[in-house]
Amino acid sequence: MRILISNDDGINAPGLAILEEIAAELSDDIWVIAPSEEQSGAGHSLSLSKPVRIRQHGERRYSVSGTPTDSVMLGIGKIMGDLKPDLLLSGVNRGANLGDDITYSGTVAAAMEGTLAGVKSIALSQVHSADPLYDAAPFQAASHWGAKAIKPLLEHDFEPRSLLNINFPALRADAVKGIRITKQGFHDYSRAAIIEGKDPRGAPYYWFGLNGIEHTLGHDSDLEAIADGYVSLTPLTLDLTHQVAHKKLNNLYE
Ligand code: MN
């Protein structure tokens, strides 16, 4: 089994090293192709207004001077040549990719790009916490539960144009209660806080910060599973069509 690994935190991200360890439990044919710089929040963006460079760091190890999507597109379309991957793993992201945050996520977008290329694709994210005890082993839940979550999926046929989004709770591995299959949740309030500051020349600038995750319980959601101490595994689809609205709009124009 040939595995392509990417992420959105960059080729030197600690979470990428964790994902390499997880992948090594599944195969010895691993290709690492990731952005050269941090790309969190890049979503599914593609570099169109500037050229993209590929740099080789070792055997089956490359960085791309672009977005997560650029990395996967060049990885499958150029670097790997005829050696198409059987599995794409994106992550392990430092931070959650839950609920409404999914469309901002470069981690999930890299998995979307793999899905578009016909490759079984899984995004993995480690929720982080401000707890100093947790910070001593920030990827412990992902590290212990990663291969456990992925292995059954290797035997499972993914639905066409679908991918999986896995999030690990900010807990020690032995405190994680298990794996729950979830639906994409939604935040009760916008997570983005707009922070205003002044640059060294006195001109205002704006920087997006984060508010806490607020959500309504009781929707079998990814947010709820994480709050309950479970690994969340959400099947996602590339088709963004709203089926109910599609039907209603058809009636509207009859
Ligand atoms: Mn990231």
C-alpha cells in the first residue's frame, strides 16, 4: 500500500512527524509531500498567480512552495508520476477541524484534493488545549489512536466523492473513551474574533483570532463527540448541493 502524506502546517510541523509514525504502522511505502511553509486557513486554495517550486529533502520526501492543494496536486500529478497513492493522509493538524471550520481548513482541503484525484483520503487533526499538562504531550491522543482509527477504513470502500475527517480530543491517550461516527456540527457563534492593533508606524491592522468553541449539544456532531472525550470520525462529501433547497427551488420556478 502506497501512502501519500501531506498537511497544512508545513514540512517541518511536529504533527507531520506524528503522522509519519502512524503511517509507518500501516505501510513502508510512504511519500511525504507538504507545503514548505505553514498554510493553516488556506482552505482549498490553488496557487494561480505565481509559480510553485518543488524541493526534494530526501527519498520520497518533498516540499512545495504553495498551498496544501498545490502539494497534493503536484504530488499525485508530477512527483509520484505513475505511482498513484492508495491512501492519502493529511495532518496531523495542530488544532481542531470541526463544525463550520472545515471549509477554512487546509488539512481537510488536502484530503478533498486527494478525493478529487480518486484516492482514498483522510484528514486528521489533534484538538489542542491550554492545559499545561496536555502541552507536554500535545499529540498523544492522535499518536495512540491514529492507526487504530485508520486500520478498519483500509478494508472499507469509501463512497464515491467522499472523504473522512478525523479529530482527536485534547486528552491523554488513556483518557480517550473510544471512536464515534459523527456528523459535521455547527458553531452557535462565529469563532473568528477580529483583533485590532497598531503597526510600528501607527497604522491600524486587523488579525483574526479565535473565540472558544460554542455549540448546541444533541446533534451527534463532531463537536459533541470531542466534548465527550471521543475520537470523532465524520464522513464528508464533496457535493455541497443542499438537496431540500434544490427541491424547493424547483417548485418555486414551476
Ligand atoms: Mn494547520
